[in-house]
Amino acid sequence: MRLQPQLDMASRKAFLLFFVSLFVSWVSAAPLTGGRILAVIEERSDNAKYSQFLMDLRGRGYDVKLESAKKDTLALLEHGEKAWDHVILFPPKSKGYGPALTPQKLLDFTKLGGNILVLTSPSSIPEQIRELARELDIGLPPKDYTVVDHFNYDTVSKSEKHDVILATRPAVSSAVHNCFSGTQDDLIAFRGAGHTLGNGPLLVPILTAPRTAYAYDSKEDFAYAQDPWAAGTQMQLVSAMQARNNARITLVGSVDMFSNEFFNMKVQRPGSTESRKTANKEFCKDIAAWTFGEKGIVKVNAIRHYLSNEPNAPVNPNMYRIKNDVTFEIELSEYNIDRWAPFKVSSGDSLQLEFTMLDPYYRVPLLPASTSSNYTTYTTSFKIPDQHGVFAFRVNYKRPYLTYIDEKYSVTVRHFAHDEYTRSWDISGAWVWIAGIAVTITGWIGFCALWLWSAPVAAKAGLKKTE
Amino acid sequence: MHSTTSSRMSFWTFFVLAFLSLAAAASGVWTFEDAQAVVAAKGGKADAYKFSPTKPVKGAITLGSRDILKVSLTVKEGSQAGRPHQAFLLAQEPESKVETFFPLSVKELSGKAKIDLSHKDLPAFLLTAPSLSLSLVLGSFGESAASIVTIGNIKPSLDPTAKALFEKQKQKDLGEGATVYKAKDEIRHIFRADPQSPPKIITLFFLLSVLAGLGGLFIVWFPILGGNLSHLPKALKAAPVSHPFFFASLLSLEGIFFMYYTQWNLFQTLAGMAVVGPVALFSGSRALREVRARREKGER
């Protein structure tokens, strides 16, 4: 060793470089909103049931830790900070989750920006989750209420209960940027409980029950559904709440959806001739990706406003004058799994700019002007209102499935300066008055000349000229 | 899949076949027959409408606020009477596709099913709709295929006061005042009207009349009253410096005012005044002294 210090240094350097590069690649592979996932799962053996889903998460750079809800040291927060970035709650075998996962603690976790994926099954909706759902205005059915659909069930699994129902992705809408309406003819197998949603704007449906589905008590042996808990498209199978701080809580009525069994299952609708593979793997990936902030994240890169008609106008000045022509630009990116992509506003939707002083004086659509590799520039021009005061450019873009954008920049709008008004000779109505002044001046000069130099013409008129 | 015929007609195969055909009869399609919808008005006559899986009720059934729509039918599984697990009447608002359901009560053996529908069963949203489409869903566990059939339309009729009340309830149900995250209405500022000048022709008329006034003044001064500048040589002889300076300073004062009007600021104007003012003062006092001298001599 001592004989070859040079070589030693070189190998050490190579070694270090290797680790640095490893570290760099690890850092760049970490998901946008943090990679620490706590998966609360009661029994380690259950891990195998969901291994494909968990492997998929690990493959995207997440560090998934499986913990039992019963573990004493389990905590969502540590020293007032998040100990995890995301939490997956698998349904517990026992009645509840234990003291570490009370609704209050879960909400505190979301207040710090943590995302939660709640997986339930009809037989296991713990009281903590019910309480959490009540806070979010999500209506959960009583225990053992299962969704069935005699029109859209899987015939391959030979279930007499018709409880493996085949749902389709939400329809593509021109008004909503729905991160979940992927391939439209995908079949998603679902076995579990439905729920209902309140009217709040923070709640979004992700997977809606088919029209003919209904929920009934599978443990009571009624001959027929006299009093179903809910039915039809008013019932949701998967829903989410995006809090005002963009933290996301997703509630899934079926834990089986995420299982290897459902990922690999071949399903067939009644009446159809061929069986197809479920799209559960892709759909569950979408759910996890959205919940953990890999999709539907919109970022403002830059905001610019300036005078439209001046080529060298300063960008983002503090002051404008009334009736100035102003151009406003905003650059938006959307995160998609592993990179920032240009954000595209849906055709039926509108990204709007407000120019407000207490109330909006303008609310105008921002239109895409140019697109780069990772952002779109939206722009609009307008004439500043004839009202002076402190105004704000505001882009308040809040839409379901997307993180909320609320950008506000104040500018002062001043009145015309004294030398910015139209000159009087440009106003035709003023010509008479201008002529009046000119006449007065000419008359005055003439009068002075006469006073100074006029000789009396007494012989002719007998009067002094200027009395 | 169940009614295969075989040429070998042993007793056993015959038995199996008989059993299978029975099963086929039982596991066909859920359907119904003897269906009718009766609108029973309180104390009044009842209108009956017959319908079948293939023939829905033609036209819309008007449902008054005190009427009860009684739908009765016999549910069949294939050709046998049966009771499905799901027997719902669906009422849908066709435009928004908002739908609600009403489970039918079905007798187990006879398959006789009925449901009563009146205004108080319907939520305000559907009640205020111009027309509702009614469908019947029959489905159950097992082999028999489920069916969904449109059976007709109803038109809930409301008197104006009730309608207003339900509209209010509907707004409440929809979360009146609650925020909905979507694009809002566009707003464009309406500017105050720009000040207007009168028509140019009127302006020009008055402009000309003002100028004519000046012309009139000069006509009155010179030809009529005999104004002249005959004393100018005399004045220049008596005070050769102060007369031109005084008159020039008067002109330049007006010039300074003109410059102030067009481009100068107040400080430039004041500077100009400071130069021209004393000149006007001193030359003016000399010039006017000369004028007084002429008057005292009796020349004026």
C-alpha cells in the first residue's frame, strides 16, 4: 500500500466518485413530494398479497416501510415535523388502528402536507376512518355493506355473489383535467364498499359506481334488497379530498383492488364472449401516483407583466397608469410521474386572470402562446381600467384533480400625470377658446401699438383715438 | 347452452334433458308482465297505462301534487314467477342524468311487485325537472341475466308556489352558495365614456365668428375711428431705445406665454419672465414718459 500511494489515491477517488454518483442518482430518483411511505399493514404475511403494488411503488423511487398499527414507536409526526411523506392504511384485522393513527393525528399529518391513501374493505372500516370520513363529508356505509351489480360483474371468478364488479374509468371530459380517465375501455375489478360524497369543492370522485350497482348488507340474509344503502351513480367506489394545502387523502372502498390477485385477474362481463385482463395495475398506479403527488401537480414557473406597446418596457413594474395596455404572462408546468411537462388547460376549461381591487375589474382567459419542453406560457392583454388604486393581478386556478394555484401580485395604478392628457389643440371643442385667447392677445398688442404711436385725427372725427 | 338434442334417447338422457330445460326456464332473463301504471288522484278517477318490456308507456304521464303513481307488475325469471334481489324503479332527469332509485316490494311466490310513487318521494331536484324518465331494473344472483327497461316518462306538475318552494329546496340540496371549482364568468371592464367634442361644423362656425370679432375690432379702429401709427417716427426720435425695447418686451412676454403653453415648464417660464420683466418695466416707464411728453405738448 505504501509503495503505491498514487494508485491508492486514484482508487479512493474512484470509490468516492462511485458513491457520489450513486447518491446523486438516488436523489434524482426520489419522487417530487418525498419518498418516505409508511404502509400500515397488520400482518407481514399480507405483504405478499400486495407485493406487485408495493414493488411498483419501490420501483418509482419510494422507500416503503411496512409497520403494524400496533407498534408502540409508530408515529406520524416527529418533533412537530412529518416522520413520513405519505401513508398507506391497509384495513386492520382488529377493530381499530391504535393510538398512533387517530383522525386528529391523521389530519395533523395532512396539515403538514402529508398524503394518505386509505384502503378499506366492507368488513373492516375502523372507527378512526369513519371519523375521518365524517370530517371530510364522506358517507361510509355500515359494516358489511357490499356493492354488487348484476350487469357489470365478473363471470370468470364464478362468484355467485356478483360482488367483483367491473367499473370503467371516468369518462373523458372537456371541462375537467381528469388524471384518471386513461384508456376508456379499461375494466377495473372492484370488490368492496361504496360511499357517498358531500357537496364540498375539495372532494372529488375518482371511480363512480355503475348505474345499476347498489350496496346491501351482505351479512343479513335478505331475500331481496328492500332497503339498499345506496345505488347508482350517486355512489362512489374511490374518492379523494384535496385539502387547501394540496395534501391529498384518497379513500378506496376495496383493498382487493390493489392485490396481486386482482392485478393478474382475467375478467369477463356477462354477455361478452372474451375475457380480458383487468386494468387494476395501471389504475392503482394512477391512484397512488395522484395521491402521492406524482400527477396533477401544477407549478407556476414565472409570471411577467409589462406594457404591451413598448418594446423596451420594464418587466413587472410596480406601477401602471390607467388605460395602459398591459400584457400578462404565466408559465405553467405539470408534473407527470418523473418530469415536468407543459401544462395544458382542457378545452372546455379556462385559465383566467383577474385584475382586482376588492372586486375583479377584469376576468379574462389566459391563452397558450408558446410551449417549451417543460412549460406552457399562457398570456393575455388588456387595457387597465380607468380607476386608480392598488390593483392585483390574480390567477386563481382551482380545479378538481389539480393542485390549487392562487397567485396574486399587487401593482399601483396611478392617474394620468398633468402632461399625459390630450393637448387642448387636439380637442376640436377647444378651438373656439384657443382662438379667443389668440384674438385677445392680438387685440392687446394692437391696442398697445395704437396707444403708443397713434396720432389724433381731430380734424376728421374730433375725437381722441384711444380714450 | 342447455337445450341440446340427442338422437340417443335413453331414459337417463331424457331425464337429464328434462331437468336442464327446466333449469333453462328458470335461468333465463329477468323480465316482467301484466305491468300497469295507475295514476290515482285523491278521490278522483284513476288513469291506467299498460306497458310491457318492449312497449313503454307512450307520452308522458302527468303526476299532480296529490296524485299517486302506482306501478304494479309480475316479475318473471324466464317464464316462471320469481323474486329478484334487485327490483328498482329508477327515475332519471334525462339532461343531467341524475337518478334516484325506489326498491319495489316483491312477493316471493307470485312475483307480484308494486311501488307507489308520489311527489313526496321525489327529491326537489327531480321534482322541478320538466320530465323524468322511468326505468325498471331487475337483476339477481345466479345465472339469469339482469335487465333494465325504460317504461315511460312522468311529468311532475307543480303549482307555481310549490314550484318556487321546491326550486329553493333544490338550490339548498345542490349546496347553494357552496363553491364549485370551475371557470367563472368572464368580466370585462366597461370604461367611462370619453368626453365628446361638439360637431366640427359648429366649432368652426364659432371659431370664425371669434376671428370675425377681431377683424371687426381692427375695422372699427383703423378705417372708422382713424387709428394710425403716424407718431412712430416721432416717438423713435425722442426715445430711440425704450420704444422698440418696450414693444419687443411686450411681444416676448406673449412669446413666453406661448412657450409655456406648448412646451416649457413653470421654471423656464419664470426665468424668461425674470429676464423680460425688468426690461419691460424700465423701457416701459421711459416710453410712457415720452408719450406723456407728447400729450403735454398737446400733440395727442
